[in-house]
Amino acid sequence: MIASSPSNHPLGDVSNFTRTGKPLDTACARLKSAGLRITRPRIAIIEALIRRDNPVSIEQLHQDLADDACDLVTIYRCLAVFTELGLVRRCFFHNGTGLYEINLNDSRHHHIVCKTCGKVERIDASFTENTERILCERGYEQVTHLVEFFGVCPDCQKKASATRPLSSLITP
Ligand SMILES: [Zn+2]
């Protein structure tokens, strides 16, 4: 068990702690069962990922962890271990940046990322699961995929049309 209470919690945010307490236990149990040590940087990284609850870049994670003195190398190493373990999933932003997301309950989903504001929403992954099943039936093994969707979200569209000059609305 990890001795952690709001008062000695390294990230110090009580409301976040109560929200992330249980997922953190799950993550630590996964580390333990894989024979991995539960270290302070590992906990800090997992907590930051749980708080984000969305894909995050290494740079954003590094900023989140500024108070925990987690250097980039440590973050890279931990993420590599977590990804190997399936505790973290890697996905990609439209510019090719690798993003990392906590994966505690193996929920299969994809993302739609707004190209304007970067907002990420989850979408159902049943269509790719179906494709994977078909490929396995065709005799393929170890089938993996990378699927992400990119678009401009309704909010950004509204903002764009609100700031658009009147002249652009008049068709010649
Ligand atoms: Zn947007």
C-alpha cells in the first residue's frame, strides 16, 4: 500500500487526490504484479496522467511534474516501462507528436482531436476491434493499429464564424 494522504501528497491538491486515489491503487497494483518497484517518480507520473485523463505530451507532463523534480529522462523511461506494461497507451497528435494516456481498465477507444484548440474527445473503438478480428480470422497475428481522428470542434467553428468579417459572408 502506498502511504499517501492529502497532507503528504507530493502534488498537494486535496480535491484531485480524492478523485485519483483509487485509480492510483489500481496502477500500483499493476506495477507490483509486474514485479516493478513503486517509486516516487513513478507515482508522480501516474498521478499526473490520471489527473489529465486525456492524452498528454511528454512536455506537458514535464510541466505538470515541475514540483516533483522529475527530469525528462526519468519521464521517458517511466513512460516506456508503463507502455510496455499496458498501463499507458501511446497515441499521436496530428503533427506526429507522441501522446500518452493512462490505460487502467483497458478501455478500447480512439480520439478525435480538435486541430484548433487541441481538445480531445473519446470515440468508440468497436469498428477497429471488428477489423482486428477480421484480420485475425485471415490468419494475421499480433495485429495492432494506430487510429486517430482530427477535425475542428463545434466550439472552434462557432468562434471562427463569430470573428469572420461580414464581407466574407457575402457571396459575389
Ligand atoms: Zn476546438
